[in-house]
Amino acid sequence: MIQTGFYVSYLVLLAVTLLALVLGLAIVFQAYRGYRRNQSQPMLWLAVGLVLLTVVPFVVSLTVASVGPALGFGPAVYTYYVPILSRLVEVVGLVSILYSLYGQS
């Protein structure tokens, strides 16, 4: 017998993840608009950093969670490879944001 609470918990997690994704995209869009309006390189690096920090990890997680079972991914993918990939992307995003703040303009 399948418990409905199990599915509700995952739907809540999916809803919160999608909300964070939409908010991240909204912030990235505003940073990109600032770049286009002012032709400011730091704003472009800020937008890139925010995409890498807020959007890409969510997309990676959702994609692996969606297609992983069909492709037969093992536990190592979920417990090591996806988290390390997400953290590396976040580190590159943070470096990009730091460059937007302290780099040459």
C-alpha cells in the first residue's frame, strides 16, 4: 500500500524548489536587464554568478531526480556526484559574483 503522505512530502519539496528556481530566475533577469541597460560588465558577471548559484543546482537536482531512476543511477550518483557537481557550480558562481564586485570593470 502506498502512503499519500509520502507523495505530499515530495510535492511540497518540489513546490519549494520550483519557487526558489523562479525567484532565482527573477533576480537573474533583473541583473541581466541592468547589464543591458548600462552595458556594465560587473552586472553581467553578477547575472552569470547568480545563475550558477541559484538556478543550475536546482536544474541539476531536478533532472537527476527525474531521469535517474529510468537510467538506473546508483546511490553514488545521488550521494556523491550530484552534490559535488552542485557545490562546484555554486563555487564558480560565487567566484563570478566576487569578480563582479572586485574585478576590473
